[in-house]
Amino acid sequence: MGKKALELDHISMRFNLSKEKTDTLKDYVIKIVRRQLKFNEFWALKDVSFSVEKGDRVGILGLNGAGKSTLLKVIAGVFKPTEGTVKKVGKVAPLIELGAGFENEYTGAENIFLNGALLGYSKEFIQEKYNEIIEFSELGEFIDVPVKNYSSGMRARLGFSIATTVSPEILILDEVLSVGDAKFRKKSEKKIMDMFDQGVTVLFVSHSLEQVRRLCNKAMILDHGKLISYGDIDEIADQYEAILDDCSDLSKLPATARKELEKRRKEKKEAEKKETEKKETEKKEAEKTATGQDASQGGTK
């Protein structure tokens, strides 16, 4: 057994959903004092425990609302779990909601230092990596333009370039390999693969089962905040594929998962059609052969 890079022990995450709207802080305080403010409890994660060995690449699978992104945010330290503990070994690079910490009125250049500070990088480190970040983001002269004028793709590219400038021990990915145009997606996936080659431990959320099969050696399935399976990629991917195949309402699936499922179903129908045609052909050939043999035997008599 290898060294553990990450260990979660009975993690639960509860959110209090307010039943009524409170417009001001004064109203909020008054309702709290009078005990008039009521909440609905929502458990996004419930009693999740697992460990990840150093160098493992773990795919996190589940339908919408399964708790995948919440789990990553707990591991990254964005959320403090309601119950349980998280133990991490080494530097963590969270690629979650790229560009979410940007200040719209600041330029891209200013946001490099701001976002880098939020990720825990020192000013000296960011200055050292500054040109590398700009070059990888491909923003060029737009780096001096306020971020409020950026497209969503430009924001994601800059966020990705900042987050991946460090060499982490644990890399957290939440659908980030779909950022930017096709050229940048290929470039970003290559950078992630280079990190993989360096033995980084990876936690990867994706709605693309094909992508998880290709990039990960282990996987887990979450369902309504509970961990229902965790193990080798082939076993878990087959189990998750069966869950998708049993889904009768495709509108409930994420777009990527729905597209892959429709593709698999189409391929399965085509394979079944070919198999049926093959059997029909073999049957006709057998009948033809049998008829020929009967005719030959009748002529001999």
C-alpha cells in the first residue's frame, strides 16, 4: 500500500436554506432574536469516508445534485465540513470555478496578483511566474483591459493559467478541461497530463465518462451526497454506465453525459442490427445449403 495523500473521515456538509426572504441585517437580527427565522436543513454530503494514495487519479462521478462540487470544495478548504475531518499531505491546487475570485474593475494583470494571493501564492512567486501566466493564457494586450470586458472563455483561460502555475502535490479539477476554444482545451489538457506525469494526486469531476476512463485509474460514485462506490476505474465506470443506461428521463442528465449516452445507445442499436442481419444471412445460407443437399439426394435416388 502506498502513502496516503488525502484522507476523509465521516465528512458531512449541511446547508441551512431559509424559508423566507430577509432584506436587511436589522430584519435578520430581529427574526433571530424572536426565533422567527426558520430554515430547512439540506445535507449536501452525508458520512463520506475514503482515502487517496499518492499518485492516484480519482474520477468523481454522479448525476446533477450528487454532491461532487461540494466534495471538492470541502477538500480544497472552501467549505468547512459540518462533521468529520479532512487530512491533506502537500500543496493543493484547486481548479474550481475558474475566475470566480476576479475583481471586475481590475485589469487582467491586477487580477493575476489578486487571484494568486487568494490561492495562497506569494507576491514574489507571482512576479516570477507573471510572464509565463500571460503567455499561457494567450490574452496578449488584453491583459491590461478590465476583466469586466472579458468573455467567459477569456476569464476561464486566465484563471486556469494562474491556478496551474504552481506544482502541487494534490490537483483538484472541476470540469476545467472544457474551458476555452478547442485549441485551448487541447493545450490545457496537455498541461494537466504533464502534471500527471510528475506523479501529482488528482481529484477530477467530469460529466464525461469517456474522459474519466481516459485520465483516471480510480473512481467513485456519489448519489445524493452519499458515497455508494469507490474502486478501480473499469469496475466503477461500468457500474456508472449501467446507472446512466437505466435513466429513462434524459433531460435529468448533464449535457455531456446525455450526449455520450445517446451515442452509446446508437452504437448498441447499430451493433444489434448488424448481429441480427448476420444471423439472418447465416440462417438463409444454412437453408440454402440444406435445400441443395436435399435436391442432390433426391437426384441420386
